Amino acid sequence: MHLRPLSRLMRLMETPSLASLHVYPIKSCAGTSVDSWRADPLGLVHDRRWMLTDEEGVFLSQRELPRMSLIKPEIKDGHLSITAPDMPPLEVPFEPGGSRILARVWGDIVEVAPTGDEAGRWFSEFLRFPCRLVHLPEDSIRRVDPDFANPEDRVHLADGFPFLLISEASLGDLNSRLDEPLPMNRFRPNLVVRGVELFAEDGWKNIRIGDMRFRVAKPCARCAITTVNQTSGTKGKEPLTTLAAFRKVNGEVMFGQNLIHESPGVLRVGGGVEVL
């Protein structure tokens, strides 16, 4: 069952705006919601500047380790404060010292800084898998896929792009097709917008949020992480089964849009969203 015409009319009468803003300090771990946040050349400050790797330096995610969703990093003054069920709190400095190493994020090799043995033991114990936590230094360069970006565009340790955007209306449409509605955190967006028609973001090319301009690079192909309950760390089958029935393009399930920002700036919840 789809949204009622009255609900759609009421939404269209709203001024499009940024409904919520989310930062994910450690790749594939829990995020935190903020009212305003600064963006630097890589994306939101502290967003996915850390990640877990295996002993070979290959990144880890909820695809293999769904319990990563239970790890909650909180941004403090000068460090991350990290908690997880039945574990003592862990503090990790923003800028770890020591020698750098190489790590792999999909097809990219990036220079990263290990955060130390204590952090490695903490994460290995909780995940029951040998791993280490690494940080992306500010001067470590990782380019966005040149098929969708300009040569100067950079990205942090996300799968491929600095920002992910989804509209509340699109999630509402998906939830109208599910037996049990899902929260937005299943899709781990940075930017959630309201006041637009369902899947309006599919047709956007350039937008402005507040004072920041963005290019809409490509739809986001969804993976098994969307099937992980972010509260329990357990896997299911939805929403991929339902999404595949109406959002599959060239064999991939699409939901949300990947964005590249034109320049640094500040984003605020409630800020206007303008399609350019």
C-alpha cells in the first residue's frame, strides 16, 4: 500500500529541508546524530576517518561482522570514546602517532596510521576476530572514482563517496511495502531530507543544502549491511528482498544517492534544500 494522496500533498507543501545529519566515525560501526557539523575537503569532519582491518590490512565491515553495529564511537574533545556491550570504554586519540602502513578499501590502497595494540585487542575481543583499528591521516590522499568525479575530489574511508543522501519520503515508500517498517539507520545516510516527493533524489544532478553545493554522483548500490539490525547486530533478509522487486538496476539494488561536495562548509539540521 502506498502513501495516501493527502499525505503526499502535505509533504509537497513543506519546504524541502535537512531533516537529520549523521556522522559515522568508524567505518561500519554505529553513527551519531548531530544538529550541525563542519565538512572539510573529505566530507563531514571525523566521518569514517577510522576503520577496522584484518591482519592483512583489508577493511572489515558489517558484511562479515554484523556485531560491528553494536560498537558506538562518540566524538569527544581530542579523542573518540568507544563503547560496546560488556566491554570497558576505550579512548582513541584523533591523531595517533607511529609509523604508517598500507590498507585496502575495495580497490584502493590507502596510507593509514594504526591506533595501537590496546585498541586492536579491544576490538578483537569484542568481535571475536583478530583485527586492528587504523586512522586516515589528513594528508593521506584517496581519490573519488574518476568515472563520477573531478580529479581533485577526495574521499575518506567510505566505500566510495563523501556523502550519502536519502529522503524520508523514499523510506516511507519502502516501509509501506514491508511487513515491519525499518528505521533510517539501516541505510546509514549522512543526509536525510524531508519535504520532497518519494524518490525525488533519483532525478537530482546538483543541489544546495544551506550554503553548501553538492553534485549527485550516482545511485547507491545496496548490500547486505542493510539487512543488519543496527540495535541487535543480527541479520535478516529485508529490505533487500523487497527493494529488489522495484529498485533493481543492472543487477544492483539502488536506494539513496551518493554526493560530492563542491567545497568545505557547515551543515545544519533544518537548513533548506534547493535543487539547482
